[in-house]
Amino acid sequence: MEENSFLELAKKAKAASKKIAILPTELKNKALLNIAENLLKNQDKIFEANKKDLDEALPLVEKCELSKSVFNRLKLDENKMRDMIQGIVDISNLEDPVGKTLLKHQLDDGLVLTKISCPIGVLGIIFEARPDVISQISALAIKSSNAVILKGGKESVNTNKAIMAAIQEALDMTEGFPKDVLTQVFSRDDVKNMLSMDKYIDLIIPRGGNSLVKFIKENTKIPVLGHADGICHIFVDKSADLDKAIRVVIDAKTQYPSACNAVETLLIHKDFEGTTELLKALENAGIELVSAPESWHKEYSDKILAYKFVTSLEEATEHINEFSSGHTESIITEDEKNAQIFMSAVDSSGVYHNVSTRFADGFRYGFGAEVGISTNKTHARGPVGLEGLTIYKYNIEGDGHIVKDYVEGVKKFNHKDL
């Protein structure tokens, strides 16, 4: 798309964001249920489009031009479709995050300050492979009253078009729902154009590999929310229960190896008595163990697990804070004191005790779905659901109050929480 055409698209999205910002909750929920129903109605068309994408991607995998992990993310089966549709229904049942009173404070008699949640505005979403991202983000954007411009990967273009067609058809059938809330673009030039539209796009959310996120952060003035990679750790402490350690580590590595919340590095206390049994169980589960990796920063996205022995809890937390991507870490221990120290000392968006790292997910957190995992330390962190797509504004209501009266001492603030 040419820059002028994208500019018009961005202007329309900005205008649409103002309209959806004041849309009643009931109308947003009706739109979501219409989308869920229409996706189910059109699932055969979507599966057909996905098969076309898979057929075109398979030769690229064989030539090593496309990774197996990306190919796996690309596949949309009946289970993913079911979860995709149910996720939309779940979002419709969640509380509206917009218009909530976050703070109410009396500045003086008749002068009241209120902090109110509100939408961010226009979201620019750039993602690779996973076509179910479209429905998740569209549903979250609608419920949080944001407009969104979506740019998917070329490997999933047919599936993306089929899903968006079903979504747009449902919105067209929803009386009173504004136009241009959801827009889809396709070319590499569209990414460049999107990153330059800081006047119209309020937040960029990338979902993809490290190179994609790094490129986006280095080429835009727009705030970026996301994570570059998923270097997740599990530390098996000296007092760890062997059965728990085996269950948790195998789940964290094999349940979905290409996920960003899959464990990539295992740290084992040198005095843990079950080391031999643990490593043997991992190998029996089909995990390739690497004791001397080229880099502790490597994200394998496969059934490959780097491991290292440490002498103390402190050494484990220091290793994690140095090499982690800030995504999700877990400690396996029966020592509650060590667990609390670990959870306080580790600086990641998710820190767990005796739990698989695979729980780092908006759906599993009860957020309905997520637009991605954020390792940022501002605005939103961890799985970003509805609340992460809102910001806030301060409203003041008074009765002719002026600052001059307070500067000159005619009136005084009495600051009371209401």
C-alpha cells in the first residue's frame, strides 16, 4: 500500500477509535457474539484457506527457509478453532474495562478528582504465523474500545484474509457498530508505513521473533509493547520434590516447545539428590539435553533444553537475571523461604513456585485472551489482556473553582479519599 493510502487508512482508524470509545458495553458484546457465531459458520472456508497456506509453506520448511516451529504455529486445526471461538465468547462475558473508576479524591468542597479507565486509541499489531492472533486481538480490541490495524505474516495470508472476512461480515451485521474499527494490511511497505504513523497510531504490539521486535523498536517513535524472545528458566532447588520437578520440567519443555513460555534453561542445585533420575526422565520424554550451549541467551523453540548446575539459590537468581529475557521463570522447591526469596529476587514478568512456565498465558490467567506477553516495566507487564489495552484519564468536577483562590489563600485544599 502506498504511503498516502495508508495515511488515509490510519486517519479512518483514528476516527473509528473515537466512535468505539463511547460504544455501550451491550453493543460491544453483541458484536463479539456475532463474530463467534460467524467464525463457526465459516470454519470450513477458513480451514480450506489454512490448508492452502500450509501447502505453500511446506516446501519452505523442507528448504529450511521456514522453521518447523513457525510451521506448527501456522496450522489451524479444529481444537485451535474451538478455542479461538470460545475465547471470543469468554471475552464477551468479562467485565467492561472502560469507564471504571480507579480513584476518587476530593480536592476541596465541591471539587472532585476522578481517575477513569479509557481506551488507548489505535493499536498497530504486527505478527508472524499464528492466524488465531487475528480473532484474539480483534475481540480484545473491541471489548476495550480500541481500533486496530493488523499486519500478519506472508506465510498465513490466506488464513488471515478468511478469518478477517468472517469477522468483518459479523460486524457489518451488528447494527450501530462503527466502520473501520478493524483493518488488515499485508505488505512489507505497510509495516514501514505503520511505524511512521505516530500521529494516528498510539501503540505498536509485535508478536514474533527477536529480529522482528528489535527492528520495530529501532524504527518507530510509537511506544512498543511486547517481548523480543522467551528465554525462560526453571531452577530445581536442593529441596525439590523429584516427581514435581519431572512433571513441571517435562510440561514446560514438551507441551508446546515452540511457545514463548516454554522453558529453555534448567538450573539444578548441585546438592539435589534426584539429578540422575530427573535428567533420565527428561531424556525419556524426548528432550535433548545440552550441558554446554553456545549461548545461554538461545531460544530453542524445540525439544532441546540447556542445563547447568549451580551452587546456591543466589547463583541461580543471578544467572536468571543476567540471561533471562524477563518473560517467565519458576523454582521447584519445598523450602517456602527459598521460594519467597526467589520470587522476590527474580526480575521477570512472571515468577512461579512449583508451576510450569507454560501457565504464562492470558487465557490461563483468566484474561479471556491476550494480545501478547509484555516484558516492559511501564503500563502493562506479563500477559496483556483487556486491562493492558486501557489507560486512564483524570476528570475534575467543580463549580466555578479557580486556582487563584488557592494561590492567594482564599481557599485551601482538604484532600480526602472518597
